[in-house]
Amino acid sequence: MKSNPFIESVILSVRRQRVILAADLAAIYGVETRRLNEQVKRNSGRFPGDFVFQITREEFDALRSQNAILADGRAALRSQYATLKSGQHTKYLPLAFTEHGAIMAAMVLNSRQAVAMSVYVVRAFTRMREQLTANAIILKRLAEIDKALLQHDSALRDIYRKLLPLLQPPPTPPKRRIGFIADDE
């Protein structure tokens, strides 16, 4: 399954959901953020809360701090918030689009680029979901291995305790006296 690494890099985690912020989605679909937001507003019935939501100031600040600016001014992860200069503020908090919201946005924008890029967006979300599932499976298996190791560790400790007396050198036998010893002594 081929996906676009740029699209995967702009998918963020907000409220335990994978989302793409409005400016990033607008750039992917080749439209202005303002136009994307207008279409969402005009077609509000197509965008329930599980498709799109506005992030809070705290979420915005957390995203901005996650995406720190490198010394030369390039953002570590490309995002509209990473490129803000210190002290610069946004007038409106951005919208966050879930996978279904991103698909719906492509439908309401109805441009060739939006329709074509929506396939890559879906693939990127799918790939990330598969990676999360694979990670969950790996973590479950690691937990099982850890549990088995703890059981083995306990069993080995018991065996060691039982073998420890056998590993000790035998007690030194009493020395025999040299010479004639009378039986009555």
C-alpha cells in the first residue's frame, strides 16, 4: 500500500484521535485554509463532531511546543504551528479533521486535486492505524514474554536455593589422631 510520507508527517494525535489540522489539509488539497473552513461552515451537517472539531487553546499550545523550531528556522515536523515565531498568535484556533472529516472535506471541496489527494490521506490514516495495531500486538507479546521471564526467574531462584547446599564444599572431616590411643580414654 503506497502512501505519501508528507501526509503521514502532518497527522497528529489530539484527544486520542489521529487528525490533520485545517492548514495542512488545505495545503494537501491545494486550497486556501480560508476556503476549506468556509466549505466546512457551509456544509456543517456533513461534519459532525467525530469528523471535525476545533482544538482548544491548551491543545494548540501543546502542539506548538511539540513541534519545536530548529536553530536554522526550519520546523522539525512541518505544521502551521511549528513555523510561528515566538510571541506570534493565531486569531482563531484551527480545526482538526479526523480521517472521515478529511474524506468529507475532499467531497465538499470538489476539486480534482482534493479528490486525488484524498486517496493518499486515507492510505496514510490506514497505514498509521496498521502501525498502531502492530505496535499493540508487539506490546502484548512483550508483556507475555515478560510474564514468562518472571515465572522462569522465580523457578530458577527456587532451584538455586535448593542447589546451594549441594554447591557448598563438604564439611572437613575431623582429623584422626596419630599414635596409639587406648580404648579406655
